[in-house]
Amino acid sequence: MLMPTPPRRRSRRAGDTPATPGRSEFAAAFLQRNRQYRAESARLGRDATADERAAFARQWGLSFRLSP
């Protein structure tokens, strides 16, 4: 008799999203509670260049390696 594969080991089909938030979602939600982060994010604005956004992400630890 074959045992069913546990849910955490099942392969995801294309388009499926994980039920639990990933590292980046967790970090972003955590930082939203930080007053200094919110102020600097607002100061950065939508007109920021890609380099400015990348520096901001590195400063706050929002740069993650891609999962294999």
C-alpha cells in the first residue's frame, strides 16, 4: 500500500502560491511596524532610481537569494 505524500513535500503546480508567507513577505510585514523604515520608505518615493531602491533594500535587509 502506498502512503500519500505529506503536504509540505507535494510539488506545486504552475500558478499555485504557497499557503504560508515566504521570507520576503514576513520581513516586509515586520518592517511595516518600524517607524524609521516607514519614514525612509516614504522619503524614497516613487521617483527613486533602481540604484536608490536597491540601496534601500540592502540597508533594510530586503535582498534575498533566489530559491532553487
